[in-house]
Amino acid sequence: MKYNFDKIVDRKNTNSTKYDMSKEMFGTDNILPMWVADMDFETPDFIVNSLRKRTDHHIFGYSTKPDSYYNSIINWMKNRHNWDIKKDWITSSPGVVPAINMAVLSFTNPKDKIIIQPPVYHLFSAAVQENDRQIINNQLKLVNGKYQIDFDDLEKKIKNDVKMLIFCNPHNPGGMVWNRDDLLKLGNLCVENNVLFVSDEIHLDMVYEKTHIPISSLSPAIANNTITCMAPSKTFNLAGLSSSVLIIQNEEIRNKFNHLLHNLHIHYGNIFGNIALESAYTYGEEWLEQLLIYLKENINFVVDYFQDNIPKIKVIVPDATYLMWLDCRNLNLSNEELKNFFIQKAKIGLNDGPSFGPGGEGFQRINIGYPRSIIEAALKKIKKAVDNL
Ligand SMILES: Cc1ncc(COP(=O)(O)O)c(C=O)c1O
């Protein structure tokens, strides 16, 4: 491999949320943090060099996005995801979470009903509740180690004056890549019931054997009713550069979204975020291909390790993402005991299952975007703690 993903980088004392907030998060510094979704791999040279080049010009005033920025997104979506998009459809946001919140604020009113599908990324429920909207849970079903959408439940609930559905594809925390049939069914249900579809596809590039299908690529009617949110931040480890992309084909919806974006005066984006995004989408394919091989080997390593050494914990094998969902229900611990077990006994900082909503009880999420030696050390800590239970 040209790129070295085994390299250990000391991230402590760099103001890293993951490393330097352990005390606040877990009550102790004596912990290996494997929670928040950024990776411990260095962002590739071609991105760092493009940022360095920009710092040679010592004025960092307001700046616009050049055509090359838009072309990099258009080409990336075509080459990697077989989706033809137009420059006009592209808009931006400092992040996918801000974009989801802006969509909630722009297209719904207080007390409106919004469907989410837990267990799911915890900031979906926050975007609904913190904006005083009402959550309608369409809980996913876990069948033979894979999540499925409960369409019977959804069809009943979606008819009941729902305004929006926030969807996660690929799915965090389960790592599902939703298939064409499910996406069509879901997208069409939203169209038929006049429910705006917000599709969080931030993990779209981190897919192993399956193919990610942007839901808006499936039909003009679905595209007309969808806001797609994506970013290079997970893929190229750029979360701190606060730069994400929205693709909104429907002009009316796009204008309304952009109205809020402009009012908040965040439409310029961040100079470095824009440059990193363009560089990632222009030069990033080779690096990404190698990263995906490394991550898939990490996943296989984790799956085998649990099977052979800690069989009480079952691993949901992800189709995508560098996040793995651990089914710890056979440890027979309460939620509180399970959380404390990982912090105090295993000394690993994970994401607590219940924070992902109903269905998260008894689960923990581990981030495997690390050099393998760190993963191995973490798994040994977990094994020792489970053996002593
Ligand atoms: C599904 C999902 N959406 C959004 C985010 C965060 O997006 P951003 O940092 O662009 O706000 C994450 C981060 O883990 C995520 O998993």
C-alpha cells in the first residue's frame, strides 16, 4: 500500500474532542477513547498540501467557491455514485447536523411530527426535540444480525400528518447500506404522503462490498422531494474543517433552504473547508480505495476476535462506515451497568447504545477507524474485562 494506515499519531493535547474530552465524557482520563466518529488516520498529503499552499497567501478574507469546487462534487458523485447532478442543485452548510437542523427549521413548525428510525445517530432526535418538534419513531427491526425497516409500522404512522422523515443511509450505528427496493418504497411513501425526505448520506463513501445508492438518483419524483446531505468529512477525516454539501434538486425547496443559510450568513463556508473538500473530491480516489481495504480488514479482525474470544458479545457486521454496533445483551447487565463496565472495567470509551434511541438498549458503538494495533489492544482490554465479569 502506498499509504500507511498503521502509523500511530499521538492526538492527545491537540484539542481533540475524542482524546482531550475524556474526563468530561467518561469521568476519567484513563481511557482509550473509541467513540466520536473521526478516524485516527492522517488526512492525506494532497489535502494537507492544498491547505498549506493557501496559507502562502496571507489574507483570509471572505471567499467564494470557484467552479472547480462545484466540478469536484459533480465528478465525484458521477464517478463514485453514478449520480448526475447539476451545479445549481448544490448548496452547502458548515456540517450535516447544522443542515438537518436548518431543514427542520425551514420546512416544519413547532409541534410538527417528524419520523426518525431508531436506533439511529443521536443528533437526529436532538434536531427534532431541541427545535420543539415531535418525534415519531419508526423503530428498525433487527433480523438475523441486520436491521430492516418496519414498513407496516411506517405506513400507519406516515399517514398521520407527518411533515418530514430524516433518514440515515448508510446507517449509523448499524452500518446498513439500504437496498434499491427499500429506498424506492421509502422515497415513494414520502412523496405520496407529502412528507419531505431528508437523507443523511454522510457515510456514502465508506461502503465495502455493496453499492451506495443516493436516494435522489432513483426517480425524479423522489429527487423532487428530497434534501440530500453529504460531506467529505468522515471519508477524509476532515470533520474539524466544518464543510458539508447539500444537493437539492427542487428549486423551491432549495431557495427556501438557502434563504435561511444566507440569513445566518454561513453560505460562504470556511476557506480551508472548501479547499479541502475540492482537493478530496479531485484527488482522493486512490487514497480512499486503500483506506477501504484497511478498514474492511479491521472489521474482519474485530468480527473474528469477538467470535473467537468474546462470543458473548455479538457484532453487527457493517456494510459501510467505520463504526461497529456491539450487541452486549448476553452480558446481562443493565444499561447503566453496561456503560460503567466499559468505562471502569474495560477502560474503553464507547458510545452508549441508549443514546441512539429505542432499540439501543444493551448495545455499544465502537469506532474502528484506528491503526490495527490500537484495535487489538482495545479488544484485549474488553476480553480481560469480560473474562472477569
Ligand atoms: C449519520 C451522521 N450524520 C452526521 C454526522 C455529523 O455531521 P457533521 O459533523 O457534518 O455535522 C455524523 C457524525 O458522526 C453521522 O454519523
